[in-house]
Amino acid sequence: MDQDTFIREELDPMVPYAPGLRASEVRKRSGKEVILKLSSNEHPCGPFPSALRAIEAVAPRLNRYPDGAGRALKLRLRKRLGVDRENLVLGNGSNELLRLIAQAVLRPGDEVVFAWPSFVVYPMVTQMFGATAVRVPLTEDDVHDLDAMLAAVTEKTRLMFLCNPNNPTGTIYHRIAFERFLERVPDHVLVVVDEAYFEFVTEEHYPDALQYFDGKRPLCSLRTFSKIYSLAGLRIGYGIVPAPLAAAIEKLREPFNVNSVAQIAAYYSLADDAEVERRKRENQEQKTYLYEGFDRLGVEYVPSEANFVYFKTDRPVEVFEALLQEGVIVRDFGNAPALRVGVGTDEDTMMTIAAFEAVAAELGVI
């Protein structure tokens, strides 16, 4: 019997998520001992010291299941964010929450509107539940075109994803545009704002979606501990969502979906705002150094509000491979005329610029 007959047809066009190359792979290919993995938007520093101490403390108790309700972490988030308990959900990374929201909301034939290019998980969760993806191109400045996204809404539109700052471009839409958008978006559309990188933003006109959340409007904000808090390996994120959606997510999520180590590390990370601010300043400084290097080399890039920089190139495959040979792993997007490089430490930045200089000398132009 053909085993393929058991698989849902909606999964046929889906392509598995492709993680970036590992440093060990590039070390063999390039012959370089020091490898910079700048492809996954990870923070270059480890978890906060308070989180590391908490991880050590909980390790002897890992024979016990985690708190399935995440009570302690939710209480700290409630006090910090000023939201009610019934509006908070925890996930195995914010990625899981994207899937759970899609699972709770989408029906075959529904439409999902999102900007493109943007986070690759949006079309994945759309296809997963038999809905139709409606991709709306970014503006010429690589920003969400909120007016065009509204124009793409139909009676079938059920869900809209906004990524702010956007991955992979690092751009944001501004407060006035977002407020105008919220006034016009139909009530039958659930707006999910993915704010994975919001802690890095320095632009004063950034619209924090939480400030517009009232529990009644069909609006969600998703956030993560993977980026500025450096807990990517523990996979923990959270969402502020309307209570009926939170209740649906609780029905759908796996029991104990967020592990004990992730919960306690996130709990103690939230107590160190000074370290968050330090990392934010450092990230901005390193981006400035990258920009200076790119300007000198004639590399076209998009000013970023996140911890990565999107740069344009007519030779993405060649540039990607040439950077690998210099020991620098960036993110490629197939044949799309752009690549994305993460922001690292001061030493990482110097090595990155040196690698770009070498590639420019080899190829003539990036």
C-alpha cells in the first residue's frame, strides 16, 4: 500500500524549515578555525547571569514535570505588562504560538494576509491548515505596506500577520500608520503582531502593539525570550491575546509545552532590565560599525531596528559562498537578491567587515 495516501494533501506544497549551516560544517568547508554564525539572529552573548544561576538551581529537579500552567512566569509577566491572566499564553518559542493561533482560527478556504518577504513561518502555518496565503509586497523602502495589506483583505480573510520589526529586513512601520491601519481593519480579521525583536528598537515612532491591546479588539502581540534574552536554545515565548483565543490555545497546546528550565530562566531574565538596555545599546553600536564598513565598500543595506542587517546583492549565491570561505555564515533566501547578516560582538563586527572586504576584493563588487 502506498504510504503517501495517509498524508494530508495540504502538506504536499510545504517545504520543511531549513536551518542555517552549523559552524562545524563551515569549519570543514572553509578551513577557518574561527567561524561566525550570523545566520539565525541569535544574540552573541549567553543568557543573563541570573538566568544561568536559576538554571543550575532547577537542574536537580528535572525528574519532575514543569508547571503546565506557567503560573510564576505568567504572574511576573502580568505585573510587568499590566494585562490580565486570561490574556497570557506561553509557548515553546513564539513559533509554537503562531502555529497554535493558526490552528485555532483557520479553516480550509480561509485567507491569511502577510507582507513579503517576511518570516517564513507565516506561509507554513497557513498551508498547514488548508488556508490560502496572500503575500503583499513590501514598499520600495522594504517596509510593510499597511494600505496594500488592507486592500488585500476580503470576506475570506481570517488572519493577518504583521512582523514589526520585520524579519528579514529589520524595518518597522510607524505609529501613525499602525493607528490608521487599526481604525480600518475589519472586525472579522485577527491581527497578530510578531514583535520578536521589539527590545532592540530605538526609533521613537515604533508602535508597541501592547499599547493598543484592550482584550476586545481582535489583536495579538507575540514576543520571545530567544533574542535579546539569549534563551533561543530553551525555546520560550509568550503572547498577549484576547481571552477566547487564549482559551482555545490552552485546549490545543501540548501538556507541559514549556519546560521547567525555560520557565525559570525567563522568570529571572525579566528582573534584569539594566542588562536589556546594555545589550540594546551594544547592538546599536555594532550596527553603526557595520553600516560604516558597508558604506565604505559600497554595499547597499537596509537600516535595521533589529539585531541583523539585510543587504542587497545581485550575486547572492556567489557572495554567500564567498563569505562562507571567510568563515562567516549569513542567511540566504535562495535566489532572492539579498542576504541577511546578524549583529555580533565588537570582535565579531571587525571580523565580519574584514570578511566583506575580502569578498569585495575577490568578486569586485558585492
